[in-house]
Amino acid sequence: MIRLSLILAVLLCTSCMAGGPYVELKGKKFTVELAETQKKQALGLMFRDSLEDDHGMLFIFPNEARRSFWMKNCRIALDIFYFNAALELVSVSENTPPCRSQRCPSYPSAGPAMYVLELNAGKAAELGVQVGDTLELNLD
């Protein structure tokens, strides 16, 4: 019984250390929350007071299309990265400010995108991203 408890504890700790889904951009790893459903996509990072430095949100869409995000009810500035189906960076909206008013501006992609990654503002400059950079997904 003790041996079984030990094995279970090790397995639980190993899964905790895995940290869930993550992406890599320019060699930097970011733990991500997945926004795969319309409900999660509509909520996004609204009403959050902070976002850990190495965390973000990954929006996954069923196809490539021009995407446009806004910052309604968002409390933190973000960088919004748009990636195509081949996971190549199409464009980025840097230092996108929060919006608490009724009418908020939209921040569209420069081309069709299938994945959108939101990270803390300043990450694009810190990483030195360029159009064509590739995102690596580790969603297991």
C-alpha cells in the first residue's frame, strides 16, 4: 500500500511539473491557457489584473481568416501575435492598451491567421520577433 501511494505521489508531482500546455517563440517558453471554444475566446484575458511573465493565452481557430481583437474589459496591456496555419508570424499588435470604455478599437491581423497568442506588453520587443518567425506548439 505504501509503495502504491509513493508511485501515485510521484506521478502526480511529475504531471504538476509538466506545467500544462506551452508554446515556444524565439527560444522562450510560455505556459498558455487555451481558448479553443467560442465562450473562452469571447472572455479571453478580460477582468484579469495581471499575467505572469512567462504565461499567455493561445486562441486556436478552426481555419485561417483575418482576425481582429479588441481589449474591452481588459485590465493589462498586451502584445497580440497573429500566426497562420503554418505557425508563421503574420503580424503583431505591440503594447495594445486596455480599454474600459463602451467603444474600443480593434486590432486586426495583417493577413489570415489561425492562432493568436496574447502575452504581456513588451514581449514582442524583448524577443525581437519578426514576421515569418515560427511558433512551436506543445499542447499535450
